[in-house]
Amino acid sequence: MNTRVEQFWKDFCDANQMEGVEYKEAFQFGVSADWLASLVVEGKKTATTSGYVFYELEKEALPQAGEYCIVLDGQDNPVAVIQTESVEVVPMNEVSEEFALAEGEGDYQYWWEAHEKFFTELLAEYDRPFSPDMLVVCERFVKVYPK
């Protein structure tokens, strides 16, 4: 693993007097990693949406409240530690405008179009069609580091 990520996590743990706590993963958000990471750092992005089917296909566990993750920029540099506050699985066409706005990327129409495009392209890699009522994982988080 990236030594910068490990040092960033150690710095977070030291700053918060935490021992024996692990982070779930270090990752980039979406296709505009630098922009989305900056929204997290600024506190404008406090939610994210992912496709439920991808957790099934990749045999990954859903995010859980309380988990920590490290957000990376486009060059895999760690920029923030986030902690999951809540996770809900809902049909995409039932995601509220309030939740979409918490993603910090624009209005509801922008959120819908960006996610439809992203999911359509990703689903095509699995020979699956996009559907407006596909299940999505709506995750709320808080940036806990740096303060």
C-alpha cells in the first residue's frame, strides 16, 4: 500500500489518540477524483451514491456506519479521512433531492444525469442495462481529518 496513505492514517490516529483502529479502504471518488476530493476537503460533499449491483458482482461488503475511509486525489495522494454516518439502499429514482445535493456536485438534474451516465457505462462492462429503479447505496459521511 501507498506509504503516504499509511502515514496519513498514522497522523490521523495520533491526532485523535486512537490505537488499533483500521480504515476500510483508500479510494478515489468517481471520474473527477481531484474535483470530488476537493469537495470533501471543503466540506461540501458529505454523501455518495454507488450501485448496489456492483457490491454483489464484486463480492464486496456494503459500507457500514462507523467505518473510516481515506479519500485520495487523482494522483493517489491522501487528502481526507471520512467516517460513514449512515447507509441506505433505495431505488435510484427514489433518491431525494436533499440527498443528491449533499453530494455537493450541483443540482438534482446534474446529479441524475451524472449518475445515469456513470452507471450506464459501468453496467455495460458487465453486459447489464441501466434502469432508473436500480438499487443504489446512499452513504452519508463526515470528514474527520484534517479538521
